[in-house]
Amino acid sequence: MSRDFDVCVIGSGAGGGPIAYRLAEAGYSVVVLEKGPWLSEQHFTKDELACCRRAVYTPELRDEQHVIEQADGAAGWQSTPTQVSGWNFWNGNCVGGSSNFMSGYFHRLKPVDFKLRSTFGPIDGANVADWPIEYADLEPYYDMTEHLIGVSGKADAHANSESRSSADFPFPPTLEHPISARIDQAAAQLGFHSLRVPRAILSQPAMGRRACEYSGFCGSFGCSSGAKGSSRAALLDHAVASGRCEIRAHAKVTGIISDARGRISSVEYFDHEGKTRRVDAGIYVVACQAIETSRLLLSSVGPRFPDGLANNHGQVGRNLLFSGGGAGSGDLVFDDHDAAETAAMRVVGPFVNRALDDWYTLDDPQLGRVKGGIIEFLWDHPNAVARAENAKWHDGELVWGGPLKRRLEAWFRTDRTLNFEVFNDWLPNDDCFVGLDGRVLDRWGSPVAKVRIGAHPQDQRVGRFLAAKGEQLLRQLGARRVASSVGPAPPANLQAGGCRFGNTAEAAVLDADCRAHEVENLFVSDGSFMPTGGSVPYTFTIYANSFRVADRIVAQLGGARGQA
Amino acid sequence: MIRRTGPDCAHPDPAASLAPLRNALLSRRRFLIQSAGGTVALLFGLRNTHAAEEQDPWPTLDVVLRHLLPSEPDSPGAAEINALDYLRFVVDDPKVSAEDRAFIVQGCQWLNELAQQTHASDFIGLDDQRREQLLRRTAASAAGENWLSTLISYLLESLLTAPAYGGNPDGIGWRWLSYVPGFPLPGPGTRYPELPL
């Protein structure tokens, strides 16, 4: 039977890119459908308006939004459309997805993350499950990711480090800021062990991409040198160059069509002109980021799937994950340091690249034996307007005129703020899931995702434990005004789960290969597969798993084809 | 970078911190507008909306911006950062919601009506002290505070965003605050209205 393509991938981020890259490399024809535009290095500048103050890389909330359900404090749930709250759950809708805008902290999961249930036992109110694969199954794909995406780092000995098949990273560490050595020193004084953080940023030119140019503007900005290992720069550009991968930007998929046998027969989408199009393929891969992946499956009803594609066991959308934890900060005041130290602190460009990984698992008198997490250090985000906005309020009153100007001078000139971010598990639970909203539609007339964001209280307990360690290190550095915040609100850019993988269709949407239990030609390759999320940012693991899934798809299609 | 921008989440990450402020502002304004029956005019209690709409708001906005960020010998004010031109860019920008854009202009008309009620003069006709008193009185109401907060936010954008957008000429705002911008900066062809979105 003639089909348009061998494989159709919906979504072009860290979940979709590896599939397109590897399948094209194996000789198969691939189409990638991406809702957003196709921007590249020449379009990305260090523009605070574009990155962070206008909806440029994300949809306008009046066109496309979410409905968020938060606990109302009285055992109920309050729904708020994000157009009303302004709480934006989009993270980058363009070719390459949110991987264009990541910071690229590339920590692997550790072996314990694959078996939390059997290691720590059940937790009341949480749906913790072991993964159907082990670290050893994913390790070769972490290694592959390091080489194909381009990870820069140094594999220093650390008591909590996981095993590696390559002795070291393929690229040396990115340049480091003078503060990094001071963090090492402060950590040692406290008996902590600082960890040099691997980054998905090229420290040397490679694979047709330039090296990092150290502008100091990385996270939340698109990369103008190509050094950042976005799915677009690292994978899709190569896949397209192979001649076997076609990217269709501005292609908004509205439904996956399935037939009477329960197989997918085609995908329906709107093109840039608003015309309805269809494309068919042998295998379909969904990778729209966790919330939108679940939404698309739930929206795609068919003769065998009255409640949504692959959802005859009611599992799609359940056990959505974010990242637990929070953040803290401290001000390094220039007057506390001599001229040389101050000059060093003012340096802009090189990376901090330091984390604390001493408490990935905990045995604490208050908390008991539980999973912990990591603490990542980074300079205050460089966005100037965002920083200045802090100066316009004082004691709840608006400030303007001369007083506003004096506050701006103090905020910008007298200190530099060092932040930390805590990453710990977001325990899967029955109050964190994706559904479809019955009232709010997007601009194409489809129901938007309704997301309930209930958090397990253990996440905050662990987060506070780790934040206290982060504060301790900032104080050791001599920082003033040290503070941290750990709460139940999820970070909208760290999404996983919703289509967990597992060995039975009753308890999991996907099998161990991330193929839908109920649909033989459907795979999901973004972070949706994760039954538990681990205590590090997700992108590295999404890439690695997607490379693993790509191998399974190649196998299902009969292996790599001989190429002309 | 974690992006925790929930409306209830006080987060020390300033990249994220703008969003909750703006969000609180927007949602509060929407609430106020809804409470007032759906129009900005009703929100501000305009008695003579038709007359107010006919008045050119830009001279008043110019004076308000200069008051909110005054010029000083060692530091730039609204005049030096081209704040008025920048605000015109904002008011013409479809990426800024129509509601926000209307709010900027109509709030100004309300300020003039308040000036007429209290001092029998347009805002421009008041001396510096009376302008300050009137703006303080404006800030005492939720709607007025939202309006002034919005103007200050755009003043700060005019002070600290890339000169290609019309404010911050030659990086005057960056130099004043010893701020090092990133590179490359947006310019002709890479400003966001010109991207192939």
C-alpha cells in the first residue's frame, strides 16, 4: 500500500528530533509536523522582548491556552483559563520546540530512578512505579545523545555519579566563571562535594555547528551560534540534509484518525493558510510535550477508541509530572569584596556549571529514607527589564521619579545575585493529570487541555531540605539576603508523564518500547513515557529515550535500509 | 532554568518574576473591567467618554512619562530614552493585546478628567507638585495603580530593551546602569515583528 511517508512525527522538539534523525539515517522517509514556525540561528538574537515579554516563540494565550485546576483550599478544585491568569504553559512552539530555549543542564538519571517503588516502597497518595527498563538499557543512548547533541563536560569522580560507557564527555567543559572555583571552595568547607555540570552546549565547533560564543544569554533565548544542542540545530537540520526528512512548519495537528481495526490511518492538520490537510504513514510518533501529547490522544477518538486514542483503559493523561523543588538566591555585594573580586564577579559570559549532588537519596531523621535531588547554581537571569521591574514596587506601593531611579541604580550596580534551583521528584498522584476542557476551545475549535496540578506534600518536604543546603552554600560564599522558596506550584517548562510506559495495558499507555499497548503503529517519544521523573531536568533523558525508541521503530520497520 | 511563574508563586528568579507581576496586573485589570460592566470607560468612571475620546492623548502621555522618569544631569529620563516614541510602538504593536493598548490611552483621558474635576485644568497645565499629587491620588485606586504600573513597565522597556525598538538610544539606559547586553542584538530584519512567524 502506498503511503506518503514511512514515519510521521508530530512535534519537533527533543522527543521528535531523534526519531526523525535516526529514521532518515536508516533510509526511511519521515515527515515532521510542527505547529510553529521554522526559525533558525539567523533569527535568534538576545532580545528580551522576543524571548520573554511578548508571545513570539509561543502562541498568544487568546488563541491557544490551557485551563489550570488548582486546589481551592476546601477539598475542591478551582479552574482558571490561562488567558485570565496569564500563567503560560507553552515553552517554545517552533521547529526544535522548547529545546531551542533550554539551559542544557544535562544530568543523567541514576539507576535508582528506574526503580523507586522497589527501592523506597509505596508512598501513600502517590502512584510510584518502577520503570520497565533499567539504567543499563538507557545508558548507551545517553552516550549516543552526548555525541550527537554535543555535550560538553568533564567526568569528575563523584560519590553519587552513575556509571558511564565512555570515559569522558565528547567535548571539554564550556568556559567557567570565576565564581565556580569559589563555589567549589565553599562546598569543600562545608563538607559538600560540588559537581561540574555537563552542558548541551558545544565548547568547540563540531558537526557543522559553531562553538558557544559566551554572550551570557542562554536559558530562555534561542542560540545564535548553533552551539546549543537543540533538536533543530543538532538533529533536524541534518535529517533534512539527508533528503529523507521533510519538515512541515505551521502544521497544527487536530486529530489522529484511526480505522475500524484500531490502527492509525492518517493525521489531520491545518496548514499555514488554515486549510485542512491529511498525511499518512506506516508509523506515527507523537511528541508534542507531555500536556499536549495527552491532549492530542484524548481528542483523537475513533471507532475503536471512544474515549481517545490508546485510552481504552483510561490511562491517557494520568500521572502527569512536573519537577518538585524550588529556588533560592543570595546577593554578592560588591562593597564586601575588593576590586579584583568585584571585577571577577561582574564577568558576563562564562557559565557557573556547578551543582550539588550529595543528597540524591536521603536518610534523614525527619524525612526518613527517601529520594532526594540536586541543587543547581546559576547567575541571576540577565534579562534587564525583568530585573528593573523589581524596583518599581516598594512595600506594596508603586515607586516613580527620583526614588525609582535610585532604586534602579542600587539593583543594577551594587551587587550580583547568585541563584540556585532545586530539582527533586514530582511524585505521580491522582490529582495531577490532563483532561479536555468542556468549554474553552483553541482558535481551531478544539477543546484545550485541562490540567489539574495537585502536588504530593513529600515533594515540598524534600525540596525544603535541599533548599536549606543551597542557602547554606550561598551563606558560605558570603552572600547577603539569602532566601529560598519551595511551593506546590509546578514549573510549567518541566513536564513529563501522562502516557507512562509499563508492562500492562491496564496500568500503562505505552509498552517498554514506548509503543502504545492498544495501537500497534503509534509510538510516543517525548517525556510523556516517564512513570517517575527523576530529580534532574528532563531534556537529556527525553533525547536518550527517543534515540532508544527510534531503534525500536527501525526494528519494527525491518531494520536499516541500504541507502543509495 | 526552572520557570515557575504561577500566580501564587513568589519566585526569586527575575526571569520568571516579571510574569507573575504582569499576570497579577492583567488578571486584576480584567476583573476590574468585568466588574465595571466591560468597558475601560466605566472602569474609570468617565462622565464624558465621547469628549474624552476626542482629545489627543499623546501630549498628556508625554508629560506623564517625563514625570514618572525625570531627566537628571547624570541619568537619562523619559525624554532621553525616547519613551514616547517607544510607547507609540507599543500602542501600534499587535503583539500587545488590544485591551492593554486601549488601557494606556483611555487611562490618560481619565487622568485629564480627574485634573479638570480637581483643578479645572488639564494635567499638562498643572505644576510639578500638583502633577505629583494627582498621580499619587491616581495610584490610590486599583485601576489607576494598574495604569501607572503599566506605564512604568513600558518606560523600563524603553530604558533597557534593544535600541532597535526605538527606546534606549545608543544603549544610554544600559550605560547608566552598567548593564552588559547580550549579542547579537536584534536589528533590522530580526526585530520580532519582522520574524517569519
